[in-house]
Amino acid sequence: MNFFNNNKNEGIYLDYAATTPVSERARKAMEAYFSNNFANPSSLHIPGQKAEASLDELREEAANILGASWKEIIFVPSATYSINLAIRGAVKAKKKILKEAPHIVTTNIEHSAVLNTCRDLEKEGVDVTYVPVSKEGFVSVLDIQNAMKKNTVLVSVMYVNNEIGTVQPIKEIAEVLKDFPAYLHVDAVQAANYLGINATDLGVDMMTLSSHKIYGPKGAALLYKKENVEISPIVTGGDQERKLSSGTENMPCIAGFVEALKEIEELKPREPEQILALRKIFIDRVLNNGKNIGLNGSNEQRVPNNINIYFKNISSEALIPLFDAEKVYVSGGSACTSRTPEPSHVIKAIGREEYAKNSIRVSLGRETSKEDIERAADVFIKISKEHN
Ligand code: PLP
């Protein structure tokens, strides 16, 4: 299956980190919930009970994959909502018992869902430490430990960076935080396709996953929250999802999401390897033949599907139409900010200020073929020679 209905003339999609197509399995799993098992799972009647039983089953399946209990899975509409719930919810709950302003520790390469939530909380007097990363894009466990204060209520660190694909040492951070009362929330949105997402193995208190990055539909995400972790709701309403995410559950999308989760777990033994082999072909070809271009971030220590290339003399804003003209669809930053020609905070954070406006993310996925990657690499080479 190809997202352009197998019509390669439509172009080459290399923006899987922004969003993925919905897999056949996920799409099929959704069907039952549109006009058949469509009742509101909170309704008391028999069709409502049937929908509730299906929701319980889906929750149990998601929990099994995460090494969690069904009580620890909160279905929400998006990863952004989940992140807000984890961060704002923890601050709100702890504010009730703390005498001083709560403190949050995070990194300076987080997604805007985390950074803008923290910035917003700062306006309310919350104290936030943004721990810097190394030139390769990694946060140090010691730096996190050193940032801890007695009023730290939450540490939020992304598992995988969405722009440069670097993998953060989550297990080690969780180990160190055992000595502190603060909760650890992990944004695992970009990690789920390639890395272990067993929350118990990772040792995290909360973890965010998103459906539309793993070949599920848009409109569903989940917050894993360990049973003893206390957070307050951030939206008021019908008290669904154990009072933590009011609003009728989006059953078709949750069903598609859970099916996609099962599918990525089944594919993990082989898909990451295949994608990694394609990435190697692309990087070697582009770095050996391109002009005035280079790789941002580590060559090895990143998720298999991520490549981030800087062009010395041309902005990503100018580059995107050039790639569009070649029908090669890449990203000029993270999806949420790529229409704003702001320099990338991630490229800046790794000390490459001069390329913060000149970098292109290429993200591979399930349908990417060797042929696609070779053609895309040749387009990179051509553009680098013609416009530098
Ligand atoms: N976190 C990371 C690392 C992401 O890459 C994204 C989306 O790009 C999000 C959070 C937010 O996801 P959504 O826009 O689906 O809410």
C-alpha cells in the first residue's frame, strides 16, 4: 500500500515524522465504530454498554503493549492535549500542597507542545529550568539531576527529538529520579515506531503517545499515567477517562490507534532495520556528492527514519518550493512550526545557529522504497549544486 495509491508520479513523501498515512489494518479496525458499534460508551443502555465494553478491551490492549494496567491508560484527542494534561495537571495537583511555586525541569529541544506549555506556566509564576543539550543533541543525566530543586514537581523529557531524531537516555533519567519526589513525563511521540515503549521497563511516571505518527488516524493519543501519580484535570465536563479527559471518547480513532500500536509492535523486529538501511544509502549519497551541505545531529545515534540536512547558503523556506517542484515532500522544521519561518530552536540548541533557518528534515517511513530514497538523494544533490 502506498499513501498516494501506489502512484509514484504523485511524488515521494518523506515527512513521516509530521504524520503518517493510516495503515490498512488501522483503517479496517475503525470501521465497526462508525455506524455499527457507534453508541456513546457513557450511555447506560445496551448499545452504550457494548461500546463501553469495546473501549475497555481497547484500553486493555494498549495497556498490555505498554506493560501497564488498564487503569493507567487515558485516551485523549492529541499528543498536545496529553502533554498539557501531564504538565499542567501535575502542576495543578501539586500546587494544592506546595507552599512555594512549583518547579519544572525540561530540555531546550522539546516540542512546542512542551515548551509553550512551560512558557505559559511561567507567566503564572511556575519556575522552569530548560536544560541545554550537547552539540550532538543529547541531554546529560547529570545535568537533569543537578537541575532538581526541592520544589521540583515534574521532569519532562522527550524520548526522541522530532527534528534531529536523537534518542534521550530515558531509563537512566528515570533511575536517577527515583531519589526525588518529582514525576517523570516522557514525550514518546517520535519514539514509538522504533524503540521500546514498555513504560514499566522505562521506569517513567507518565508517557505520551500519538496515533497519527504510528500509522493510526489523527484524533487519538494516550497518556500513560502510573496509578499512584496524581494529576488534576485541565478540562471540565462529563468526567470521562477516569475524570481526566472530559469529552466523549473518539471510538473509531481509538480503535485505529490501538490497532496501529499492535501493528508497530509486530513490525519492530524488522521495520526499523529496513528503514535504517535506506537512511544509510541517502546520507552516504548526499554527503559524498552534495555541495555545501551537511548533516545536523549524530550520524548513528538517532532513530532510523530521521535525517536532518543543512544547506550552507539557502533557507529552508526557499528550499521547500524547490523540493515541491521535484515532487519530493520534506519538512523545513517540525510540522507545527514549519509554516512560520522561525529559526529552529533545536538546530540552535546544538550550536548550529547559522543553519537554524537552513535545515531540512527528511523522515522515512513504512512505504519508503530504495528507489524513492535514491531519487530523493539525487534531488538534494541537484538542488545543492544549482542553488549554492
Ligand atoms: N511531541 C512530538 C515530539 C511531536 O513530534 C509532536 C508532533 O509533531 C507532538 C508532540 C504533538 O503532536 P500533535 O500535534 O499530534 O498533538
